[in-house]
Amino acid sequence: MVILYDLRLVEDAEFDDLSASSNIRFGDWYILKQTMIDFILDQGSRAKAHFEALDDDEKIEVVKQVARFVVSTIEGLQGIKVERTARNNAADDDAPPCMSHKLIAIKPAKFVSDVLEPHRARLLKNDWSEDDIYTIEEEHRDLVKAYKNEPGIKAIIDKLDHKSDFNESWDQLGNVRFVNLRRLCAGFATTWPNSASVESDFLVLKWEKDAFRTALLDLSLEGIFQSKQFEMLASL
């Protein structure tokens, strides 16, 4: 995208030779106004007609807004990286707990600080209210108490392990209790489809088959991939 939009760094020597009216600067980046105008006109006859119908001040404002969008997008993309461990394995930070047998092992205060608080802002932006979040805290406390004081609940939870089905394990606790807590955990347990795992593998590939190991056989690469999964598979 940097090449596509001819985005340039202010530290480039030629920036000092440009007139202030010929470019738009955002932080460490600048982009030529004419590049943005050409981009707008490339969007088709309708975009061209709307743009040409504007007065000069409006055109400048539109060009600035488009340039701002381009720069913010590129800066955001540059900040994306696949997280790796010190051994260049895929980062395996613990996912938030979403099963009852994991939740009962967390003290209420730690549940609030380590589970709810990191996600509070996101929850509030997605139709959760402060009252809903407080209800989740209450339901977690009730779940912990129920495990200690209700033999039936304890028996159900003690049978759960990492192979237990999410819906079945929560259904056994009833459909009336822990409703908001279950709803939160359902969100934590949902894996959105993306290419992160593939990107992670390609990062491993680029790391292993660098400029000094271009003759590395596919069989050797496969062995490297298998070796990187050994510890994880052995722990299952």
C-alpha cells in the first residue's frame, strides 16, 4: 500500500524541496495531493463527477480525509505482527476461561481483574451494560459458592475436563442460572475464522528457510514443523 499510494517518509531529503501546498503531512508520513486526487478519479465516473462538483476548499478537505484514511490504514497494518515465543513458536497465551470447571478455580477478585477488566471496554461497545457486567460478577460468585455448597453442582463440574462439550457442560447446570456468565463464556469460546494460523506457519517457514538455507528440502521443513508441535502434542 505504501507503493500504491506513493506514501513517503518526512525524513526523505526531497520533502524539504516540496512546497507546503503540494503535499499532506501526517506525523512521520506525507503524501502528494495529486496522488490522492488521481486515486479519487480512478474510482470511476460517479466519484469523478461528485469530486469535480465541489468547490476548491471542499476538494482540499476531501483529499485530506482520504489521505488521512490511507495513512492511518498503513500505520495500522505496519503494527500487525504474528506473536512468537523466544523459540519462534506460536505464542500460546492462555485464552480466557470459558468452562465452569476452570471458572470455579478463580477467586472473584481475580476473575474481575484478569478476565472481565481486559474486555470491559469491548463489552460495553457490544450491547453489554454496566449492569450486565455486574451481573456476570455476581453469577461467578454464585458459581463458586454453588460448587462449594451444592453437591449436585460439584458432581457435575468435577466430571468436566478439556474434552467436555461447551454447550452440554453448561446445559447440565441448568438454563436459568449463570445466564450472563455463560453468554460471556460463549463469546470467549468462539473462534472467528481467519488466516492467523496459516500466517503463523508462513512466518516459521520464512524464519527457517532464509537466504542462507534456500536449498533446504521440503522433507526437512516438514520435520521442523512437526518438531515445533511436539511439546504441544505431548501435553494433550
